[in-house]
Amino acid sequence: MREYLAHTSLVTHHASPLLMKILIVEDDLALSDVLAFTLRRAGYEALVVHDGLTAVATWEKESPDLIVLDLNLPKLDGLGVCRHIRAHDKTPIIILSVRGSDEAIVTGLEQGADDYIVKPFSPSQLVARIRAVLRRAGAAATPGILTLAGLTLDRARNEVQRPDQPPIHLTPLETRLLETLMIHAGQVLTSEGLITAVWGSDGGDKTMLKQLVYRLRAKLEEVGTAVQIETIPGVGYSLRQA
């Protein structure tokens, strides 16, 4: 699974609740890919870093809504990251660790973590615990409406529209594709990454993606937006303003 980071200044997230941004701090590259995929499929924006110092710098720059934090990290361990953040802010933190002893869990919670999950764990358990922590923190856990260059995507209704125009209905697959492209607007996304985001790890292929892009382009043209899906030969696609 290819990693692509969800960060762009071009897309605006509206309605209550907002699109939640989660920082994943995990030095296991394969596991971090799985975590990012899981959270994006659950509707969150995911940032991924692999060491403690980068985690602190990214937290300061991006102001995530929640942090998923491994303990065994290079440069600065997870407890050090947790202590640093707790000295400055109340950003919710969920520790993921192979350390499952009572002493390790108590230490993590005493250092300021909001929850502690012992590896291995199921993706559904992680998402449920994230939602619970966000609820306790007073934050909502389900994203609402995305807007980019006057184009609005209502994910709950599977509709896209421009101001003062009737909405155009999208299929669920078209909604997932447009959602992913809008979250990553201006970035080049690989075909493999888009297939995973739309169909999951075991579904879809490049031919199906090409057909889906074709149908979505036709509906965006019907809406009359300046936002276009650009094909990047040999790589994938990018959502850009014309």
C-alpha cells in the first residue's frame, strides 16, 4: 500500500463536525500504511511520521486533532513525545504499543495519554477508540462537507454542486473518489493509492479506476466547475484548478 499524506491548503472543510486531522507516529512503515489507510477510510485526514522529533515538529506545524503514538520510536521515544505535548497542550493522544503490562499502561496514562491500545489490535477497535477519545475531548468524529474552489461535496448525501445551482447526484464510489482527490487537491495520487481509497485493498483495478474517473469527470463538467481531474501518465491522477 503506497503512502500519500493528506495535507493541502486548497480544500476547506465545512459544517459541524469538521474533517478531523490525525497524526500517526509509527516507525513500522508497513503498519503506518495500514493505520493511514484505516483512518482515511473512516473519514479522517491522516498525517504520518516515523520518529519522535519529527512528530513534535509536525504537531507544532499542523495542530492535529488527535495523535496515534507508538512508544518505540527513534530520536525521541513515545513517552518523550507525550510529555512534550502535554507540557504545552491537551491534544488527545492514543498510545499504541507492544508493551502490555499493567506498569507500562499506567506509565503511559500517567504521562498524559488519553488511551492505551496494546498491539496487535483490530482496525475497527482503533477507530472506535479514536471516536470515543474525540467525544470525550468535545470534538466530533464524523466529517461533513468539503469545499474546493466553489465546488461543494456533501458526502452524506452523495451530492456535488456549485453555489446557486442544483446538486448533481454521485454514486458512492464517485463520492469516495472525489473526496480523496479533494482532500489531496494539488497533489499527484498514484492509481494504486486511489484504488485502495475507493475500493479497499482487495477490490478495484486500474481499468475500473479509469472508468470511474471518466464518469466523475463528466459529472464535474455538468456542474461547470473549474476543478479538473488531471491524468498523470504512468503515475495516477491529480485534482487541479483549471
